[in-house]
Amino acid sequence: MFMMDSLKGFMRQCLPPAALDAMHYLRQPLDTGFWGNYASYEAAQSASAGYDSELILDKAVKATLQVAKGEAVAERDTVIFDRPLYVYPLFAHLLRLYHILQRPVRVADFGGALGSTYFQFKSFVGDVAPVAQWRVIEQPHFVRMGEQLFKNESLQFVNALEDIEAPDMILLSSVLQYLPDPYGALERFLSYRPLTIVLDRTPYWGHQGDRITVQKVPKHIYEASYPCWLLDEAKIQKIFKDKYDCIYDAIGLEGEVVTRSNKCCFKDKIYWQPNLK
């Protein structure tokens, strides 16, 4: 392992960026990743195969039940894992906010499926109730199933952000890029004046500006393709300017992704109001 890591480091230092991109592309299956450059979200949607929402919900329910029952350690995007998927910067930030507020943090987990991040945080801290009141905002069929199977003292499922009383934290984990108007949506999230906003697992276009693509999901997860933005990092920063400070900015779990026509870098960012100490 050490030799392999050393070799990778040597290659990163010695090979030109174009060669590294080519190597990334050669490892990228032709039926996955980000493809195309579309003039609008609607055009990308027309070029997408779509997805089976009931199949995805069924896979999510089965995977989340395994985690809730202790039969699996973690779940993400309907895939189960035998190891924790702790998001340490997010969890540390949440605990810090709890220490500041001296009460449970009201978390609005937008697009949080059936509570994937909640269950990982529960595994990390044990008892969530004293630390956070977790509200997952999802599509109606996810909300119905979540309320039926996973609702508890600290976890609930709602249809809209308006259903949550004054959220302290808005969590956007691998979700902003799938919205028809991500920049407008982010402006609306800021209008709620949460104490902090977390952008987790978000892809940024590797060049100036942004790009609208079609993302193809690996078939071992489920067969689907849908529109996906590779966002303009400078534009995101401008939206937050003078309103929130970026206190964490790092390359995310997925790192760099390269396909034939697109290159992006996933990043994790945490913003909070500058008056917080």
C-alpha cells in the first residue's frame, strides 16, 4: 500500500495535467459519470433516461433498515457499507454549534433520503436527541416511508423547508447540483437566515463558469441518468459574500472526476454567519 501511494504521488508530481486527466478517463466506465454540455436543464432532462423512483425507494428502505437494525454499518445512495462513513468536519461543526447554542441544533437535511447522514451521526455520538433535532426534507413518497419506518424522537421527515421552525443548519449533501436552478435555490436557502449552511459532496466545473450535463449512475447501484450541474465555484462564493464566512473548504469524498467531455472536482464547504463565536 505504501509503495502504491508513493507511486501515485510521484505520478501526480511528474506527469502533466493532461496525462493525469487521460488516466482518470481510462479508469472511468463508459456508462457512468458526467456526459455532454447542454444549453439548459430542460435539454439535459430530455437527453436523460430518467429513473425508477419506486425502485430507488425500495432499495433505500432495505438499505436503511439494515443500518437501523445494526445489520449494516452505513448506507449511502442505497448502497450498504461494512465501515462507518463519518463526515468528520460536518459532525465536528454540528457539535461546535451545539456547544454555542446550548440546545439541540435544528438541522434541515434537504434531500436527505431516509436519514443516511442522521444514522451516521447517531453512530458517531450515540444519543442524538440532546444534540440535534434532525428534519429530512424529501419527496412525498420518501416522507411517507420515512415517517412510517424511521421517525423517532430526534428524526422526522417533512415535505418542505417551510415545515421546519427556524432551522439552525441547512445541510445540502449531494443535492444542489440536481436542482433545476441551483443558484436560485441557494439564494432561497440563505433567505431563511440559518446560522450555517453545509455544501457537502458538491461538484464544481474544472474550468471557468459552469456546465449542465447528464449524469449516468453506475449500473451496480441502479440504472438511471438525470441532469446534473457542474457548478461555478466563483458564483457560489459570490452568493455567500458578505453574508456568511466559509470556515471549511476541502476536496470531497469523490475527489476529481473526469470523463470524455467533462472534468469536475467534488468539494465540501461549510459556511456560517460571521457573528458566531
